[in-house]
Amino acid sequence: MDITPRIAALDTAAIAASLDSAGFARFPLLSAPECAALRALYGAPVFRSRIVMAQHNFGQGEYQYFADPLPPPVAALRTALYPPLAVVANGWARRLGGTADFPPTHEAFRTRCHVAGQTRPTPLLLRYRAGDYNCLHQDLYGDIHFPIQVAVLLSAPEADFSGGEFVLVEQRPRMQSRPEVVALRQGEAVAFAVNQRPATGKRGDYRVTLRHGVSRIHAGERMTLGIIFHDAR
């Protein structure tokens, strides 16, 4: 998977603008054969842990966290996607009054995580079948976290599964929560806020909090690659 030139060819300005305005951005990323190859990893010995969601009241379904070293396609995606998203992350930090110090490379950011005791990789494969769903949540695994993550739909809607929409809910100060259903095609990625993002109001920027989940699967099997840039304790 020659992913670096593909990421370089993305319209990063449009992605950044969508993240700033809506808290998420969709963009094409993988081919159908590449999606199939990643789905096939689910039964391979490349994971550090398996989570059955119902056992933790997370929803229904299951997912597995990849072990180090990450499979080459997953490592390539994580490495190549980080730099353009770090530009957005630093812009968000400045707007929220924080320190814009996310380093330009993922290797440098991951070193920072390891120094803080966050050493376990967090990219994962998620598998949902009929009746499964994922409750609204945030993927925060320690004191250090990168404010944007990416999910890639590996299955084909209507052909492989039905239902199972990706859902974002934005909690705004002194206002009711706002839901967003993000319809994805196979191989399409969505970048979205992990926890908080800046939004522009009449008196300047303010913080909004986002959570994400997946609605109930009606039929078939839905698989997703999750790319989280911070490591876990």
C-alpha cells in the first residue's frame, strides 16, 4: 500500500476547513481490494487484545487492538495521516488558548506518549454484525491525546451490511446536543474530533465536546479500521 503520495494528494485545505466548521471531514482513502486485505487481518495473530463490547456496556460487537509492530498498511496510514492533521490540531490549540506544540511527525508525538507512560498502540479493527451497535464514547487513553482521529469503513454499505451509520453528537454550551449522521462509502475515511474542538460564536471561539458511535446494524457485517494517534497506558 503506497499510501504516502495518496495522502499528499488529498485536499488538506478542504479537510481542515470541514474539521473547523463541522468537527469532521470525509475523504476517499482505500480501494476495495485494500479494504478486503485489512478485513482479512481480523483472524491473524497481529493483535494485543480483544474487547467484547457487551461485557463493558460499550454496546454490542467486538474490536481488537493491534500489537506492535503494527501491520505495515496500518503503520503507513498512521504515519502519513498525522502530519496534515497536526497542522489542524495546532490551530485548534491556539484558538482554545493552549500551547500549539504537536510535533510535525507521528514518531515524535509517539515518543512523547511513551515518556508519559502511554506505550500501547491504539489502532484497532472493529467488527459489527446484525443487532450490534457502539454507544457514544470518546477514545481517551491517558493524559496525552491527539485531538483528531480517523475511521475508515472497510465494508460496502448495502452490499455487506445495512444500518450501522457513523454518528457524531456535539454538546454545545447552554444549548441542546446536535447529532450528525456521517454516511460513508467503502474505503472512505472520516476524520473527527476525539474530545473537544473550537467553534466560532458571536464572542469568539468556544469549546464544544464531541462523542461518536455507530447505530444498530440491521443485517450483514460491518468492519472499520480505527486510527488513533495517541498510545494508551
